[in-house]
Amino acid sequence: MRDARDIIIRPVISERSTELMEQRKYTFVVADDANKIEIAKAVEAIFKVKVESVNTMRVRGKLKRNRYGYKRTSSWKKAIVTLTPDSKTIPILETV
């Protein structure tokens, strides 16, 4: 069994993800080979919350231009975790 911190890499902080936090949905960058069950258990272990559902998606890297030509940024896996209504919130942006 892998460590929970190896599965959850970091939270995604964007305008859309902060709007989803009002609906008890949190967005994370996760390991490429992690499945939904592992992601749910990792979030429950790290933040001590109850997970209702997990939606995952592959985000393809974008083509960026620099002074030497074009280069593609890294692809990554994103997970949107929905918490149960009776669960506490995750304090990601409480200080902002």
C-alpha cells in the first residue's frame, strides 16, 4: 500500500476550483496511476473527512512557445473529490 501523500500531490487553486469548494467539491493533482478508490482513501486519511464520490480526468499538456520553438507542458491527472454533507470542510483556502 502506498502512502497517502504519494497519491495526493497538491490541491489545484484556480477560480473554478474555489467556486466548486462552495459545493463541497475539492480538486487535487493526483498520481497518474492512482485509481478512484485509492484517491478516496488518501483524502480521508490526510484530511479526516468522509468522501462521497471521486471524479478523475487526464489533463493533456498544452503546447507552449518559447524562444527555441514549441514545447509541450507535462500531462497530469486531476481528481475532483465530493464530500458527504455531514463531513467537515478541508481547510485549503481558509486563510485567504
